[in-house]
Amino acid sequence: MTTTKGITLVAEPGKYDLTMIREFDAPRELVFKAHVDATWLARWLSPGDYDMRIDKFDARSGGAYRYIHIGPEGEEYAFHGTFHEVSDPVRIIQTFEFEGLPETGHVCLDSISFEILANNRTRVTTHSVFQSVDDRDGMIQSGMERGVNDGYEKLDELLERELAKSPV
Amino acid sequence: MTTTKGITLVAEPGKYDLTMIREFDAPRELVFKAHVDATWLARWLSPGDYDMRIDKFDARSGGAYRYIHIGPEGEEYAFHGTFHEVSDPVRIIQTFEFEGLPETGHVCLDSISFEILANNRTRVTTHSVFQSVDDRDGMIQSGMERGVNDGYEKLDELLERELAKSPV
């Protein structure tokens, strides 16, 4: 089956939020697991040739997380937040903050939904709301879409390998 | 000293956020403590003649909370969220969800700042960002401002009693 990969990004001018939609060739349980299992997450959630180190990852409602992307030259980019809701296998609501900004306290609220599609496929929709239009536009301009796309391509590979081990 | 009590509410039409500003006749450390000490919080954070029961309250960065307002007829209204950041005594960033809505997952992100004013007074600014304009407007129409104002009047009394015990 050939499917169109790539993120659909919706960000209307002047608004506080953005939406990213991406489909995966794997059943929802697997795609959800890849978001809440720290070992799996570390295998895909980083841009390009960046490594990922997980400092803390307590993926349950009321839990918290922190992880670091490590670039080829050893440069580190850390992120942290809390899990407001983890509803297996349909939704995650979390806060998210990049620690490398000039000042702390710029936080966004992500709601990630996992939807069953035909043929054992899954649609992941991430709705992010920021504290200002500037915060949102800054995130977009930082190269977010490319970084997320890189990660999702690794996730495609991870899912393919896991499906090969135990086909649906 | 006579000061103007009452909340300044800023909510521009069509936006995702709102800001509430309120000043208190007490030093910042006390006002902050009233927001992070569960025993103190239970004494003021409820509207009118509602009681408050705290189910969980772990006021540290990465912690979570849940509390219930209990009305005169025993009716219960529960709220929960996570503490993304607790920076004593300057800022709290938290998620917030009312459990009584027809569907779950309508969450807002609050950033509460505590600012020193002259004469041992404190300004509390709460910036809340919602997942949609409808969510924000629904919160405003629910009587939020009156409920918050009721709570703040109880907080005035609590601070006055505490200051009488150990004056600045």
C-alpha cells in the first residue's frame, strides 16, 4: 500500500494554536505505545541525526517528563512538561517547554489524538495552543515542522520493524 | 489604607486567552503561600458559601492536583490539573480542567505571576490560555469572574488574619 507521508500543518495567521496531522501504517495501539513507552520514544522522537536521552518520563495522568536531544557535535536541547491526561490509546494532553529560550515560562499545551483508520492505519492529530501568537510563530519559525517530520519518519521505520516481528 | 478591591479582567473578543489582575494588602511571600499550601488554599479557593475538599495537591514543578467545591446542597464540582512550574515566590504555571463538562479534554493553561508592590502589597496576574475561543468564552459565561472574586475576598480575610498574627 502506498500512502502519502508528510505532515499537514494548519496554522491560521494571528491565532494562538496550530494543528499537525500525520497518518501511520500501523494500528493505533502500536502508534500510541510509541508515544508513551520511554524506550520506544527514545528511538524516534528526535530530529535528523540527533540522539535522544530521556531524563524522566512518567507517562500517566499527573506525571511529568524531561528529555534531551543531542546533536552530532554534542550540543544539547532539553524539553520538559507534565502529562495532564494519558488516556490509552486515544489521547495525550501535555504541557511542553523548550529550555533553550532566553527566558523560561513559554509553555504550550498539546492535545494528541489517536484515531483508527481503515486497513490498520492510524491518524495522529496534535493540537497545540501557545500563550501568544508570537510564541506560536516563533515555534513554527524554529523549524518545528522539519524536526517533527524527521521524527515521524523514524517512527515509520520503528513501526515497520515492530509489525514485522508480530504482524497484525 | 483603602485600596480598590476587585478583579481587572481583560478578554479581547475572538482571542484564546484572558488575563485577571488583582491586588492584595499583604507581602508576596504570604500571597504565594496561600496558593501552594493546601491547608491555606482550602480556606479561600471556593466561591461564596461553597466548601472545598482537596483530593490531591502536590504543588511542585511536575506535581498534580485535584480539588472539589462542595455547595450548600452537597453538590460537587471537581477540578484537576498539573503543575508545570512552581517557582517560589514568583510564578506558578499549571493546567486546569473542570470535570463537570459534557466531555473531558477541555483544558486551559494558567500562568500566575506574583509581583511586589510598594507598602508590602502584591499584585497577582493570572494569564489563562484556552484551546479555543469557545472554551474561553464558555469559561467567562460560567460565572468565572464572580467565583474568583468570591475566593479572593476570602483570601483578603485570610491574609488579614495571618498578618495580625505576625505583622510585617
